[in-house]
Amino acid sequence: MSTSDGSLKNASGPYFGQYGGRWMPESLMAAMDELTRTFEDAKNDPDFIAEVRELNKNYSGRPSLLTEAKRFGEQFCGGARIFLKREDLNHTGSHKINNVLGQALLAKRMGKTRIIAETGAGQHGVASATAAALMGMECVVYMGAEDTRRQALNVARMELLGATVIPVTVGSQTLKDAINEALRDWVANVDSTHYLLGTAAGGHPFPALVRYFHQVIGDEAREQILEQAGRLPDAVTACVGGGSNAIGIFHGFLDDAGVEIYGFEAGGDGVDTERTAATITLGRPGVLHGAKSYLMQDEDGQTVESHSISAGLDYPGVGPEHAYLADIGRVHYEAITDTEAMDAFRALCRTEGILPAIESAHALAGTIKVAGRKIAAGAKPQDVVIVVSLSGRGDKDVHTAAEWFGLLDDAQDQAADAQEGK
Amino acid sequence: MSRITSAQKIAAAKAEGRPALIAYLPAGFPDAATTIEAAVAVAENGVDIIEIGIPYSDPVMDGEVIQQATTAALADGFKVNQIFEIIQGITSRCDAAVMVMTYWNPVLRMGVDEFSRRFAEAGGAGLITPDLVPDEAGEWLEASAKYDLERVFLVAPSSSAQRVEMTVAASSGFVYCVSVMGVTGARSEVSSAAQGVVAAAHAAGAEYACVGLGVSKREHVEEIGAYADGVIVGTALVAALRDGGVPAVGALAAELSGSARA
Ligand SMILES: Cc1ncc(COP(=O)(O)O)c(C=O)c1O
């Protein structure tokens, strides 16, 4: 919510307009209170701030680069100037590391020795396993059984890092059920365990806390674009799953009224089909996993399963701060179909030599549209400046992309399936 | 029709020198008609208060047995609308107090006021809300006052004194004391934490404090009954219903209530 001076930055929760809060069992309230206190203390502790900075710099490799994508801009964005915020270059290959390092430090501060996490495709699970290994903590990752089969290599990565991966066989066996199972574990083991939630959703303080650790994306990007373009961008874009990379980069620009902000959700087969994950576009307010926010639900309030080619965006909820920013019109949320995302994926590969995560390709596809509209409305192409959150690299998606583009002949297909343990 | 409340049933049990027995059954498992039959059967076998659970897609407080039952009910097409017929079906056939245990989003989706009105019309006594804390319950406080419904919130072993006090103040009917840090599921022993939670609830002014999670046997009922005003049984009854149908659930209720004739 905006503060008294009208700023949208540093919204502390628990509420963002009518959204946010703590819609969760009483059994977890003490842990949520403890986490809130620890976080508030840590934010004001110079030692903690220094520790996070040090890890960001010498472990993750921050600041991440801001790269102008000239050929992509020329060939796909009508000549607009597109700048990529390179979260793909972070250790473990995505923005997720920012949040896990911060939360693992908080867990240590609380004296917890065990970390649990949920994961869809495995990116957040891998990042959590990484932080746990670095800090000598036990790590258990819950993952839908279906996802453990599709992402067998990421399961192996987590196990190599010393984590235990538990396939979730209840409910729809997807990311939302992995979160449910992590919450059940947390209730039973809350004294020893921190639940390291992977996105800017969940009950208070998670949305504000996860944003805090990702704000560095927007802070760096703002400084870098001022240096490279000599001015603020016309627009900032990001993909939105639960909304962590998006809220991180948006935060740097929320108070710059001249900067348009766009969040791109996974449209799947299209928002007029049942196979979609466009939560803000199609959902209505409800409560899930601790927060009130937009939610894909049926007329009975049952959560509807989402669908997207991108596992990281395949979630029927969204962080509450995004719901608020959508309602007040500060951020525009639009859906990108699988096809649009994969076209943008290939475009970036071929023009820039950068393989984006399919999640991030949604932001690229949206950027193509935004640039096109600006130019159609009369803007001079070279005067259009857009900063895109390239939230992760696409190495994890090679198999999916190769299948999508028909690059695997049958023999290769079988070999790849065998490797994935299908 | 005057509705029978959980507070009335607990008071009546107390007058008989015993704890109230509270039974959980999921709506629509295996179907709506059987839910009614099973509820009537437990009421005829010594159960004072019946909690009907609304199947929900994301039941974070439930263990495997209840999850499987509610997931099956949803797969068979259970609709929230059916809850009112089920409540009506039970209240018209027995004098147990009938509550609904529900995760909050289905109520929110229908509208808290509309849900409350229809539930009261069906003869329901009140709602037990496992994922709604008083902090977020503004709309429900209003609707429950308007339709004269009982508000059963939960307190846990981890609840601070301040939260117990706040929760007790917001509750009516009884306070649901969670015996253990965990989810629903039968356990061989009932956690010793339960007694402390009940004491905290009573100290905070709760007239009635009932214990749930993990209760599965007559000896648990006796043990908990020594300090609590009521004992809540869920998983064990659901498993009995799953494995042996209505006769089995009636027999287990008789055993739990101590009314089984040898
Ligand atoms: C590369 C990448 N980008 C984006 C996301 C979506 O998450 P969020 O919306 O929290 O940034 C994920 C999630 O796994 C991801 O791996």
C-alpha cells in the first residue's frame, strides 16, 4: 500500500490494499511472528546487510549485467532499445538465489537447522539446496510427483547438493500440492525448520520479505539504465509466476511515474481456453497458501489447476502486492501464450546468443508487444527504451524447447526420455 | 425451528459428568446420502456434536486419510451447495448439534453472509475454521452475529498467551484445542501438550475447550475427558467409514462414547 507520502516502495504488509494478510492455521502464527520479528531486526542490522551484500557479490556474482539486446531490438522490436537485466548470470542460473541466500541467513539467525522448500520445475529447489549446502543446513524439497518425473535431472542436481527430494503424490501432484505438503511439514517441525518459500506470495511477512531480497534487481537496473541510456526507461517488463522476479525489478521503478510497468503471466494455450495460468487476467480474489490475492478458482472456491509450458509460471495464485498494483493500475498485467513465449525464446537465442528460461521468454514476448504498440503510436523507435527482467537461463529448458521446435528425431527423443527416467 | 448449539450439548454432557463427544465426517464421502446416514448413526451411538467437513482442493491441515476422502468426494463431483441439504438432512433426523468444518476460501467464494444465512436456515450451529484466524475474520464475526452462529477458532501448543486470549475472546460455542503440532491423523498416543493448551484456553476465559487431532480410542476419550470439555475424533471415524461403511462408523462411535454394550 502507498505510504502517506504516496510512495509505493517498501510496502511493509501485512496488507496491500485488500490483499495479503495471514489466512493460515493458528499453529503457524507463532512461526510467522518469529519470522517477522527476525526480518525486521535483520533489516536494521548493518552486519546482516553486509552479510547479504557479501554473498550477493562474491557468491552469486552480483551486480548482474544489464545488456543491450541490439539485434533483438532491431529485428523483433521495431528498432526499440531493449536492455536485459541478466539474472540468468547469477549462480544457479536465475534470480531465485537472491531470495534463498537471504532467507537461509534469516533461518540461521532464528537458530533453525533445517530448511524445507517447494519446487515446480526445480529452480527454487536447486537454489534452496545450494543455500543449505553453503550454510551447512539440512534441506528437504517437496516436488509434485509428476514434476519429479519431468525434471529428473533437477532432482539429481538437488540430491547431488545434499538435499532430500520428496515426491508429492496427493491432490493434483503439482506445485500447489508441493506447497501444501511443505506447510504440513512446517506445522509438524516448526521448532527446527524454516519454510523457505520461493516466491513473493504466502502469508505475511513472506511477500514483503521475498521482495526485500529481490529489490536488488530493480535497484541495480535503475542505476545501470541511467548510466547506459542516460535516462529512465519508458517501460519495465517481467514475467509473473508467484511474482518474485517481477516485484524485485518493479520495486526500483514504482515511484518513477513516467515508467510504465508490465507483468506478463503465462497464458498457456490462451486465456479463452482452460489450459492457462493467467491468474490476474482471469482469476478473482480468494485466499490460498496464506494470502488473499487473485486466484484461479471455480465457482465453489476450489483451486483450479493451471497450465503453462513454463513450469515456473504454472501456479494458480499470485503474490498479493501484484494484485494490489493491478487494481490501482500502476502495473499492467497481460497474458502471453505458450506459442508467443516460444517464438520469443527462439528470437533471443538467434539474435543475441542468449538462451533464456521459458519463464523469462514470456517477458520477452510481452516486450515485443509493448515496443510494437509504442512505435505504432508514433514513438521514434530509437527513443523507446525498455528494461526486461531476464529472470533465468534456459539450460533447464533445452529438452522442452527441442521438443517444441521438433528438433528431436524419434531416436533422440527416446534417448532423452531414457535420460529423464521416463 | 430453534437450533441446537454445541454449547448446549457440551453443557448437557457436563451435567452427566462426561466430556462431549464430537465426530468429524467429510461431506460427500462416499456420497451425500451416506454422509447423512453416517452422521445419524454416530448421533445414535453417543456423539453429541457432528462436524461436517467441506471437501477442499488444498486441505493443509489434513493428513492422508482425510485428504484421500475429501479428494475422492471432489473427484465424484461434490459441490459446496450440497452442504446445506446435508446439514438439513442431519438436523431433521437427530438432536446432535451440527457444525461445519471448512477451509475459508469456499465460504469466501460464495460470500460469507450468504453462506452463513443458508447454513443457519439448514439448522447448523456454527463453523469450525482451521485456516481462518480471528485476525482475518472481520466478515465472519459480523455474519455469525447476524445469524447467531457459533464461531469455533483453533488454539495450538505454539499459540502465545496473547493469541490464546484474543482467540478465546473471538470464539463462541467452544474453543478447538489442537493437541499436537501437526495435521489430522490417528495417533497411538495423544500428545501431552493437549492438557496445557486446554489449561491456557480455560485460563483465558474459555467456557468450553475441546481437544482434537490424533484421538482414535476410548482410552483417549477418557484421558482427555479428565481435563477437557469435549473430545474430537476425525480420522479414525473416516477410516471406519471408508473400510466398513455406516455400520462400522456407528460401532466405532459407540465404542468411543462408552455406550457400546458388551
Ligand atoms: C527463471 C525463472 N523466472 C521466473 C520464475 C517465476 O517465479 P517468480 O514469478 O516468483 O519470479 C521462475 C520460477 O521457477 C524461474 O525459474
